[in-house]
Amino acid sequence: MTVPDEEEADLQSPAQLIDHALGLGFHALGIAQAGPSPHAQHFLEWVKQRRYASMNWITKDVDRRIDPRKSLEGARSILAVNLPYSSEPAVGPDGGKIARYATGRDYHKVMQPLLEQLCQYISEQKKWRTWWTVDTSPLLERDWAELSGLGWIGKNGVVINRQIGSYFFLGTIVTDRPYQPTPSAMNHCGSCTACIDACPTDALVAPYTLDANQCISYWTIEHRGTLPEEARLHEWLFGCDICQEVCPWNSRAGRIRPELHPQLQPRDLPADPEQVANMSHQEWLDHYAGTAVTRAGHEGLKRNARKILEERAEIPR
């Protein structure tokens, strides 16, 4: 009987790794072989067209972003994991909407310790090197989620899973440990254009192409200072879920609603624009500390609330 060498043994045992990841609390784990991102050219063209608005950090470390081997020399495998968040809408009784992902604890704080624990398991006492990220480092995470089989990239740019839809966070680990890749995901969007048709600001300028300059999520979270005159928030105080809400994979009766990590259980966050527009800094901290809503900043959130009130005033009664 031939005894497999160490590398062959690793290639034959992804199931044990997946079981460990699920035991830590992740919903799923997929594995892809390290190399250039499959949609690198599309990303480079997107950057060339300046679709990133004022998010200039996207243009830095482009070589690392499109090829994870630039971040970890000798990288052999890319591991993608996901963690679901609530699919219940967060709408206050007096209007105002908050993106679903932001209603629980900040996902960075939840996923970081889980990824670190998974890295410890993979490294086997530092025998193998690892490098993790949860949209905190230059890496096209959605590409690797698709290539590893967690889901396909929809026409709205969000990763969609056939069983649970698209309401989940992504994390990735780059390692020089060789693992057998899991099957990549097939695209199941077909001829559907529901997300493109539903976007009220026409931010989805083409299938798989988002122009941040026209995106409600960009305006309410990343944009600093006064909002453009043409901006319309359509009641969204923080983020926007419209393109996910209309996706058939999220609304179908057979969609599985996975169990949530305890820290990602949604909180009852203030969303009334009148209340938020007059909120003190301490009140803002009391309500939103520990959530992703703080990303917009105190003044940014108040700006969004005032904009919603202005839009309401424009509507004939």
C-alpha cells in the first residue's frame, strides 16, 4: 500500500476543515485554489471608469486585490466562509430604514475572532501560514466566494446562495496549506433583472456593474460632507436593501432561514428621521455603539435623516 505524502493527505481532507469551521459558528466554508481573481479584468475596468465615487482606497494595492498570492507568498488555497444575518426588515413606525446587516453587532467584531480561531486550526502550530480578512484588506472576496462554491455573484454584485439567499457576511483566509478545492458555484440569475429594474437611483448601470456615484448605500455610509443635490435616499437612513429585497432567491417560499449567531440578532435601533436629526452625540452612541451604523458617523447619520425629511417635504400631500 502506498502511503500518501503530507501534501496529498491534506488535499484529501477538506471535510474535516469544513466541520471545524461549522463548529466555530460559520454557516458554510468553501475552498478555491489560489491564483488571479476570475473577475479581475471586470474590476480593473470598473476602477478605470471611476465607479468607486470617493472611495479612493479601492485604487490602492490593486495587484494584491486581484491576486491573493501577492499578500501571502506561496499561497495555495483560498478559504471562503459565510455568516448569515437577519433577513427581517428594519423599518421604524415613523419611517426610516436601516440595512438589515447593520441591525446586529458590527460583523467585523463578530467574525474576527472566528477567523482567527480557524487560522489557528489551519496553521497547526504555525506549520502553515495564514492571512485572513473580512472586507478589511485588499481582496476581491466575492470572487473567491463564488469560486469556492458559497454562491454566485448576482447582477446586483451580491453573492447569492440557492438555499439561504444573499443575507450573509463573507470572510476569507489565504493560506499556503494546500487543500482540495470544493466545486465552484453556478450562476442562477438567468434572464432575471429584478434588482436592476428596482433600483430607484439607477445605480446598477448594467448587470454586475454598480456605480457607487448613484448608490444609496454609498451616499448614506461612505460619502462625507453634504450630499449631492440629485441624491435621493428613499427613506434609507443607513445602507439600502432594495436590490436584495426584490431578488427571487430571497423572497421565495422555500428559502432556508438559517440560525443566526447570537451577536448578530437584530437590535431595535432608532430609525425615525425626526428623532435622529435631533440626536445628540451621546444619544447616538447610546443607541448605535457596537453596530455598523457608526460607520456613517454622528453628523453623517443626522445628515441622512435631514435629507429624508427634505424628500418627504417635496412629496405633494
